[in-house]
Amino acid sequence: MTTREPAYSPETVLVEAARPPRVPGASVNPPIELSSTFIGTTGMGDAPFGYGRLDTPAWTPFEEALAELEHAPVPGLVFGSGLAAIAAVLSLVPAGGTLIIPRHAYQGSLQSADELAARCGFTVLSVDIADTEAVIAALDTATGFDPTTATDPAAATDPAAASAMVWIESPTNPMLEVADVPALIAAARQRGVLTACDNTFATPLLQTPLDLGADIVVHSVTKYLAGHSDVVLGAVLVSDPGLRETLLAERAMRGAIAGPFEVWLALRGMRTLSVRLDRAQANAQTIAERLSERAAVLEVRYPGLPTDPGHARAAAQMSGFGAIVAFTVDSAQTATAIAEAVRLWTPATSLGGVESLIERRRRHASEPETVPEGLLRLSVGIEHVDDLWADLDTAITAATGTKAASPGTGAESSSHRDAQANA
Ligand SMILES: *Cc1c(COP(=O)(O)O)cnc(C)c1O
């Protein structure tokens, strides 16, 4: 499968893609197309658009721009939410087949997988996605593959014939584990297993799994791509045109479609992705470093820290470490107290917006028990990093009575910190 080679670097593609033709007096931005039906010639099949649930020009600019970024040879498919996109992809696993899925991943993906498996009759194998050998063993279990008689290591998967799918999320939510993405995709292809990557955390600026041979990429567009916490939207990208047809039919039949205004906002937000991500990543690196030196913080997970278990892998396969950081304190109570004490960070779920968010994940009953009670997930935004650190540092002091271990990293005066600690 050849992927389309964009003429420009991704930073430029973000800004340049999907503009209307350059005609004097024309709009610089694509319009918001509001029409549920389109004029036919002799019947619906003859015109490029017929009815708004099947396809509409309101989606085209976004779907083409995202395909260019993810190096997909065919346009993407926008869905009404990330989870709608994920559900459409999971529907490809046939009855009697197998889905291999990370034990830590976006909670909705895990729940959706379990629910679909029970209803449709396929098996779910839960794996530690960072443990490559364990994932490959699961691939062998799912396919009866015998590595000793293997022939073609570069084999491709026939999407129509595959009876198993491996779901890759890297880095994982909320534990920030890093999978060996190239190795897992190669192993899946060799065994005829479909590969789907949730690329929400990385964005196409940090990794493009289709280039490595992945069959499917999904996004919660809600997060970094749209970037302003004002839309809920999802997307699927594929390398195989037949697979696109299957997923397009799934979208049209289930009707999990996106509204024109949301899609327009997503493209508008995506224009600034590279500058937002640059700032957010730089902030995340600094916050992660300062947290690692902070008394009361037991563990920090961020692939950008040289001491992080996923650092070498992330450095090899990603062009940046992203802007999600997880850290652990001694208890649920302490974590909750920190999330309640912040004033600049917003205590809220979701991620990838310009504003920094903080959330204790285990407060959700559905979260796996392997996620520590005292884990806080940070979605680091684009504010000034010293303001972010001062606020977090003060909140940690207030919640734990400890002070920053290394002077000079916090922007707050110590007397202000003492006042907070006593509050
Ligand atoms: C939020 C999220 C989703 C779900 O997307 P929605 O737009 O909320 O439906 C899927 N995967 C990841 C990694 C997410 O963060």
C-alpha cells in the first residue's frame, strides 16, 4: 500500500490543507455547508452527494486534511465522537474472532470492547501493551500462528479475511505506557491480524502508524486535533479503500455522524495544532521534571523523562513525548485534595485543550484496579509554565504539608506556600 507523500511538512499541511480554490474574492476558509440533501441528476447514485447521513461536503475538508496528516491514501471518516469511531472499528471483529486490547487504555474503548464482545460473540484478550512478548503471544493464541514455520515477515493483512484485531494505544491512558508500535504492527501483519491504533495522545505530528503498516488509525478529535474543549468528534483513517467503504457503510447505517459546525470548528482548531502541541509538550516536560523532584510525589510517568520506562521507545518512534503526565501520591484522599486545591488547573476529565486539566482517574468505578488510587492525570495546556507549576506546587503543599524539595523551581514565595499549607 503506497501512502500519499505530502508536498509540505505537517506544520504547513495543518495550515494549508483543504482551503477552497484560489479565486479572486473567494473565501479563505471552507464554508459551513448546511444541507441535509443534495440535488441529484437521474438518481442519488449519480451525484457526488445525495443525503447528509451518507456523505456531505460539510465533512470533506476535514476528512481530506486529516488524511494528509496521517498519510492515509484515502480521505478519513469523521464520526460524531471518538467512541462512535471506535465502535465502528470494533464492529470489524467477527463473531468467533479475537480482539487483543491493552489492559490500560481509554476507558470507553475497553467498556465498548467488552460489551460488543459479549453481544457479538468474540473473545477479548487483555494484554500489557508495553510487554511486546506478551502481545505477540496473544497474537499467536488468536491465530494459531507458528513462528517456527513463518515465511514472509512483511506480509500484509487482508482486512476482509482477518478474524482478529490488535488495538494499540500508545502512550496509554492514563498510565502513559509506551508500546513498541513498529514491532507490534509488523507481528500483526505477519499473522494476518488487523491493527488499529488510537492515536489521540500522540496526534499525527508525533507518530503516523499507517506509515508503519497499521490498517486503521482512530482519533478522539475532541482532544488535541480540535484542541479547545468545545466539540465532541471522532475520526477514522485507513490505508485500504475497501476498508474505508466498509466503515463508511457502518457510519451510514448506524448514523453516528458529525454536525457540520463541529467539523468546521475541528478544522479551525487543527490549524494551530503544531504551535499548541509545541508549547504544551515543553510545559509538560518541565512539569514532569519538577514533579519528579517534588516531595510527596511517589512516581511520575511521562515518556519525556529519561528515567521513564517508556523513554527509549518513545524517543525512537515518536517525534515528541506529548503533553499528558501522570503522577502518583500516597492516597486517593491526597490526590483528591490536590485536585480540589488547584486554582489555575481545571479539575475536569478530557484532555488536549489549550487549558490545563487535572483528574484523579480511579474515582471512576470502571477504571482498572491496576491504576493507582493516588494517580492524577494532567493534560498540560499552553499557559505559562511557571504559573502552572506555582499553582500545582501550592496545591501539593496544601494537600500534603510538604514543600518543594528544590528551591527555585516554584514561582511562589515561601510565605505564601506556608499560608496555603496551613489553610
Ligand atoms: C477521549 C478519548 C476517546 C473517546 O473520544 P470521545 O470523543 O470522548 O468519544 C478515545 N480514545 C482516547 C485516547 C481518548 O482520550
